[in-house]
Amino acid sequence: HAAAVKHYGLRHGAIGFGLYLNFPVLYTDVTAAWRLPRRQRCVVNIAGVYFQSMVLIALIAAFFATGSDVLRYMVLGFVLTLNPFFKFDGYWLATDILGVANLRKKTQALFGYWLRRLVGMKAERPVLMEGLGGRMKAAVVAYAVAVNMFMMYYFCYIIPMFVRSFVEKFPDEFMRLITCLSNNIMPPMALLRNLGSQLLFMGLICYLLYRFVAGNIYKYLGRRES
């Protein structure tokens, strides 16, 4: 992304590591890309996938040759960047294709408007649809439905299912680890991998919940002070 922005004569911002929801991510600040025409912004958005694809073929070949789970996760991580619902490369590409800035926030507002109308509440119509043609308007509506259903599925099913599995299985696997260590037996690599990945994912979920609760508390206190 940084190379694409520089190619068009602009300066990129910071490059670093952070957390998005419960995903560890690498990021590049390419805010300057909003000064570019839509087609060039699409090039900036797809640049990460372009550079990753150079490595992807080698990763896939190595995976089929070795069957390594680490390589499989790396390949799946590449596919995840194309997800248009999380704010990864696929999302920013969808934003520019549809021509709607702040697409996630605006589709949330649109979905909220539909829900309020459904239950008979008064609601102000979002300005999301203004200036869009018929086909593009239908595409935005389809995206709004898909992204909100996906987020409900992720937060109301995937995460609770993982937490339940963690509570049921982690204690037994941890006791297996303790048993191996107490008998001077090297724990199976699969066991160590499972424990490590579960702890990491659970830790990220806890941090996500902490940020959500703390953020709402700060907003509430801010409203009271004002």
C-alpha cells in the first residue's frame, strides 16, 4: 500500500502493528490516498494483495508438499484479507468500488433505520443512497444486509462457540500438558499448538471486550460531564 501511494506521488503515514477487533494486523496509514481518483485508490487497496500473491504461490506449493499447519494458516490469512466485511483490503476495495466513504458506519446506520421502521419507530432516512444509480444502490443495499448479517453471525455465534469450546476443552488439554511435564515427557506439538492458539485467541477476545466496555464507560462519563 505504501509503495502504491508513493508511486502516485503522495506520502504515506506510519507503518506498524496493531489490533483490529480480535485480529492482530499489520497496517499502513494511506489516508493520503483519498486525494486520488477512485481507480487509483483501488490500485492502492489491491496493492497489498498483489505483493502477497507473489509469496502465496510458493506458500501453497510448500503446504501441499509438507502439509504444515503453519503454512495453512498463512494461506488462510491471505484469503482473510479479501474479506469485504472486516476492515481489511477487501473492505477498502469495496468502499472504492461502491464509491461510499465510511461504508461500514453508513451501512450500520441504514440497517438501524430499517430495524426502527420495522418495529414502527420514527427514523430519519440515512443519506447513504443519495447520488447513487439504480445498480449501485442495489449493490449498497445488498452489502448492507450481508455485512450486518455476517457481523451478527460472527459476534453472536462464532465467538460464543469458541468461548464454549475453550471452557469445555482447555482444562483437559492443560492437564495433559501438566501430566507430560511432570513425567518428563515431551508434550506433543499438536497439543502445544492447540493450547497456544486457544490462549492467544481467548486473550484477544478478552481485550476486545475490555475495549468495548471501557469505550462505552468513557462515552457515558463524557456525556454526564458535558
